[in-house]
Amino acid sequence: MGKGKKIEHLIDQDWCKGCGICVYFCPKDVLELDTKGKVEAVRSEDCIACKLCEWRCPDLAIQIIEEEKAENETTE
């Protein structure tokens, strides 16, 4: 993850058809398909916010939000 950044994955489960394109293109293996065949961020702490998943999703079901961390906020 980018230093000093907080990355959030907004995934619309209703829009996701489980095609797996986002999983395939993720360079850090952050995404996986769950038992229902829908995408989920299982290793979000490894995300580098490249947004390949967001750009490649044919259903626009993924949005990556980057926020600056507060100086006093600690990493989990």
C-alpha cells in the first residue's frame, strides 16, 4: 500500500457477475472470488491502488478510493 494512504475497495456485489477479470489483472493478488462467485478484497493491505481492477471491470462494480491518512492514525 502507498505510504500514508488509506485504500478502500468499494465493490457492488449486485453488479458483479463474477467474471474474474479483476482477479486476473490484480498484480498483488488482493482480490478473490468468494463462495458465491463474487469478487472480494481479501488482502486489501497489499493493495497498491493501481486501479487495474476498476478500469478492467466490464460492469463498473469496483471503485478504489484513496485517502490520505491522518498523521496520528496508526497502521493496522
